[in-house]
Amino acid sequence: MSNCIFCKIAGGEIPKEFLFEDDRVVAFKDLHPQAPVHILVIPREHYHSIKEAQDEALVGHMFTAAKKAAEKLAVTDYRLVINTGPQAGQSVFHLHLHLLGGRFMAWPPG
Ligand code: AMP
């Protein structure tokens, strides 16, 4: 998608340091971190949200990539979140998995 910011990041059009990358996903630091560690894992291929992502292997791979990014950053306790739809807090409509860690977190989320 030509006007999608995460497509531009995945494609290298917007420079980012990747904490993990392979042929299917990239992981990078969130621009507005909500925790001491806040990483986003995105597929290189564009999906509006998790609802459009039919590729179960890809979705599973996103979680594996998040685990690898956490290991790289030596974060042992973390939360993985996929906001889906505006009511759930999704603001960028390219599927992404949040990895949040480095502080205590409340449950349920606000
Ligand atoms: P969500 O609200 O679940 O859609 O999450 C979107 C996330 O993308 C937010 O946490 C933003 O801070 C983050 N974000 C938006 N633009 C960028 C960017 N250029 N680089 C890194 N993170 C970004």
C-alpha cells in the first residue's frame, strides 16, 4: 500500500533500525513507547488488521519474532497485544503486534 507508513518502514522507504527482520516480518521500536520496552512486529505484506490475515503461519511467525526480539533485548516479562479496530485502540491500519515490557502492568487494560 503506497500510503501506508508501516509498508514504507518494512520496505526501507522510511529508515528504521530493525531489532529483528527476515523475509516475512520486521521488528522495530515504537515511536511513542508506552513502556520502557515497546517493540512493534509487522508483516512485510500489508494486512489492514488481524481479521484480514488468513495466513496462520505468518501470524504465528509474528509471535516467534516477538519472542526473539524480547530475547535480544533481555526482557523476560512482557505483554503481546494486537489492537484490532478503532474501539480497541488500533490507529495504524497495517497489522502489528505490540511487545511491551520493562514495567509492571495492570490487568484488565484501560
Ligand atoms: P495501534 O494504536 O495499536 O494501531 O499502534 C500503532 C503504533 O504505531 C502506536 O503505538 C504508534 O506509536 C506507532 N507508530 C506510529 N508511527 C510510527 C513510526 N513511524 N515508527 C514507529 N512507531 C510508530
